[in-house]
Amino acid sequence: MSESTTSIGRVKLNELADEAGVSLSTVSKVLNGRSDVAAATRTRVEGILDAHGYQRRMGLPNRNTLIELVFPDLDTVWAMELIRGVENVAKEHGLSVVISETGTRHAPAPDWITGVLRRRPVGVVLVFSDLADGYKAQLRSRAIPFVIVDPAGDPSPDVPSVGSANWSGGLMATRHLIELGHSRIAAITGPDDMMCSHARLDGFRSAMNTAGLTVDESLVAFGDFHVDGGRENARRMLAGENRPTAIFAGSDLQALGVFDAARSLGIRVPEDLSVVGYDDLQLAQWSSPALTTVHQPLTRMAEEAARLVVRMSEEQLESIPRVDLATRLVVRDSTAAPGGR
Amino acid sequence: MSESTTSIGRVKLNELADEAGVSLSTVSKVLNGRSDVAAATRTRVEGILDAHGYQRRMGLPNRNTLIELVFPDLDTVWAMELIRGVENVAKEHGLSVVISETGTRHAPAPDWITGVLRRRPVGVVLVFSDLADGYKAQLRSRAIPFVIVDPAGDPSPDVPSVGSANWSGGLMATRHLIELGHSRIAAITGPDDMMCSHARLDGFRSAMNTAGLTVDESLVAFGDFHVDGGRENARRMLAGENRPTAIFAGSDLQALGVFDAARSLGIRVPEDLSVVGYDDLQLAQWSSPALTTVHQPLTRMAEEAARLVVRMSEEQLESIPRVDLATRLVVRDSTAAPGGR
């Protein structure tokens, strides 16, 4: 019970236990993340702890030296860039990085929280669009700060988050093509249910509109952010009568799919078709031709999130930090003036 | 001192302290990985602990639930595949993965060991060719098992290790090209100072020799395992008089470099030139054309290493486990009969 008593004292915890109608030992179990407490009891105790503003005191001597990074899926091409960012900040602070792959794009799996509460990390960086209220309450009641890195671009407003400027990225990509002289420009964006897909597409539309160009709706498609989505949509668009001279591919993987579609149709990049990706993954430098793309600062996003987590473990922040880092265009060899001019 | 006394008792540790000419408290500090012990003293104490076969008892109640994965460099394209492997096994055993990037290809940095001894993980998976004797002694004296995953292919004989069959991989890649009808086959392998480069090249030579084909030494090169090494060597080979009809590129990244060299010279893959990679990274599926390559089971290598570490934390193994996992050829679209036959 040593930790539970540090913040508001044994008497008060006793009162909380009474209020929850449980034993002091049950309150202690909940605080220490033990799994042998019924879910309903846990929820009731968490709620009461939260209502009384219970917070574990910071900087306890047994405070761990871990920082956690949680993913829904290690298989994404992003994962490595995010790990690198958290690792960079961990090194600066003498922390070690714990990596977990759990749950879906929307939330970590239930058993994950048990482990986190047991390990008591300095803080948690989550690669999810949101976190269930129950998890938030459990982390907050133990003063384990968390920040969401959200490449999907739609974080919940009550949660600290780091994203990037998706709309500006779409705008820059399209402006670059317009400045090269293209007017028949296609856009393949990501899945319809991710807000970043819409933000990038809206950036595309704004660039077209402000340049006085018409968007041909047959040249706008939602993809899947993977190679297949780029390949299939590009095949359809490039087989049409009045084919585009440039495609904003929405992601680097979709751009590789566009490359493949072009190659199979005997269309040369960039002579016959300009292609712009989005993300600037390492592989964008290795494609042939090297890919012009929008740099999404994934490593910096993870660094920023990890720094925030460390700061939040040391001081109370006045407001919930929410940051979008800038994106920028990286011009390589996959874009040129139309018709090889 | 509770842990130090569990294995051989306080009296004996006292004797060890006497033998080392230090206080019992200093022995305890060394055992607990504290940094406030002079390096010379630490080494002396470690040596005496080791000589007396001191081992922390397994399965202590405060045993951590961490497994560690240590890299020289998170920037390699391998890193993600290895992380995935350790993560898979960690999940099976309810462990969490701590990731550290430290040191060089040859050894982790000195401060790393301090952190490991403090965290007391179930075990450590190291992505290095070897580990300094001092580190080995420190880990062994605390019964923290470690296994080396060694894609470079030259592990020290006294250390548990998991590698893969590099020679067989080179053999299979080359046989595939010979079976397609190629006889003028080039090989670009990795750096001269990595044994896996030599193993793959020797496999290539054996395939050529057993098929009765002559190796043209102007078509054999050491690269760097990166895109540039593939591009530059391929440019030189493809610009020559009697250019190869097929290139075994030694790594997937070098294969991408060969693709780029071919494209810039107007040479079509696979119609005019067949290319085989090595590694089977995710990006091998995404290149255009999709890359025929040798699958190096990086994820399985990491899984095997993590499983070994967990086993070693539970039981004494009779001999030092050293395993090479099989490689296999994955045929995709970058290889065909020569001359488009």
C-alpha cells in the first residue's frame, strides 16, 4: 500500500473504498493494475478515484525508466519511423522504449492496459485515433501521461495529440504539378473513413480551384493507401480516353502502384506521366524513378509526442497540447513538365 | 541483498568479497548493476563471481516481464522484421519488448549494459556479430540469457546464435537463373568484410561451377548492400561490351539499384535483364516489376532467438544453441528466360 498512501493518505483511500463499497485491498489492487478485480468493480473504483482527483505522486523513487509506444499494427510502413522518433527522445532522457502491438486502428486491446499499469512507465505514446474513456481514466488516475500520434488525422479533442498538416500536403503536391504545366491532374487519396484522406483531397481541390482548373470527378478516387489501390485506380484512369498527365497518388505505396500500372501500359514516368506520392518513406528514394513526394514528418511527430510525454510526467500542463507539424514537398525524379516539354 | 543471498548464501558472498578485497556492499552493487563502482573493481568482482559459477536464481518473484532487443542501427531495413519476430514471441509469453539502439555493428555501447542489469529482463536478443567478454560475464553472472541474431553470418562460437543459410541462398538464386537458360550471369554481393557476402558469393560460384559455366570475374563485385552499390556496379557491368543477361544482386536494395541502372540505360527487366535480390523485404513485392528474391527469414530468426532466450531463462541448456534457418527462393516478375524467349 505504500504508493496508494503517498498522495491522499490511507484515511482518504479508506473513505474511497467505503464509497465504492469495496475493501481497501480492492482499491489497492485497482491502483496497482492487478487483474483479479471484477470489471464492474474496477470501473466503479476508477470512477470514484477520478471524481476525487486521485493522482499518484510524481517522481517516486521506484518510478520506472520506461517509455511505451503502442501500435495497432507493426506491419505498417510507418512503424519504423515512429519507433525511431521515440527512441531518439528516450536516449536523450536515459529511458528505454517498450513496444507493444495491440488492438485495432481504433483502440488498444483490453489486456494491454493491465501491462502498462504494472510497468508504470514514464508515459505512453499511442498510435491510435482515440483511446477509450476507461483507459484514459486509468492512466490519469495513476499519473501516467499519454499522447496520441495520429497519422490518420482525426484525434479526439480531449486528448493530447501530434499530427501533421495533411491539407497543406495535398495543396503543395498539386501546386507543384500545376506549376510544371499540368492541368489534367488526377488524385487518388486514402480510404473514405480516414480524415487524412479527405484533408489531402481537399488540399488538392483547393489548389486546382485557386489555379482556375476544373477537377474531373472521373479522375478522383479513394484508395487504400497500399500499392493495390494505386495500381487499380491508375489502370482505370490511364486506360480512359482523355488520360491524366499527372497523378497525385495520396501515399508513397499508392505511387508505387501507379508506377506499376504505367509500366504495364508502356507509359513512361515522368516523360508521359508525373507522379507525386505522400509520406516520404525511405523507399521513396529507392524507387525508379526516385519519387517526388510530400514529406510527412513521422519521426519528428513521434519525437514531439515522446517529448510531450516526458514533460507531462514532470509538470502539469495548462492546456491539452495538440500540435500539427508541417509537411513539405520533396522534389525528385517522378515529376516533369507534361509531354516531356 | 535479498537477491544476492538466494543463490549461494550470504556467507559465500562474504567470502567472495574477501577474495576480491572489497566490501559485501560493493559485491552487491556489482550484482545490481549500479554504476558507482570503479571499472577495475567491477571487473575483478565479475571475474570472481564468474569463476565461482555464481548465478542468480531463476524465477524470482520480482523477475521482470521484459525481453530486450538490441540493435546497432534502427535504420536498417531489417530492423522492422526483427522487431516483429521478437514481438510475436513476447505476446505468446505475456512479455513486453524493450528496444535499444546502441553501439556499432560489432558491439553495444558501454552504458547499455548498465541499463540491462537494472531492468533485469527475462533475456536479451542481440543483433550483433559478437558481444564483448565483459558483457557476457555480466549477463551470465546474473543469469540473464542472451542470443545473437546475426544476419552478417559470422557469430562467435561460444555464444548462442541464430543465423540463416547464406550460401544456400546464393546457390538457389543462381540455379534459378541457370535453369531459365542464362549463362552470362553477374553477381554483386555485399561488403568484403561481412562473412554473409562471401557465403552468398560462394553459393553463386558453386552453382555456376556445377552447371559447367565459367564465372567472368569482371562480372563479380562487392557492393554495400544498399541501392547505390547495386546501381553503380550494374551501370559498369551493363555498359560493357559483353553485358550480362542476368544479375544476382546480393540484396533487395542492390536489386533496386540494378533496376534503376537498367532503366536509365533503356534495358528492360525482365525482357532484357533478369534480376534476383536477396532478403525478401516487404518492398520486394512493391517494386516494379515485383522482385524475384531469396527469402531470408528475418522475422523467424528473431522469433527463434526470442524463444531460445525464454527457454534459457527457464532451464539450463546442455549445449550452446547455434542455428541457421533455411532460406528459400521466391519467384516473382523480375526474372525470365534470356532474350525474352
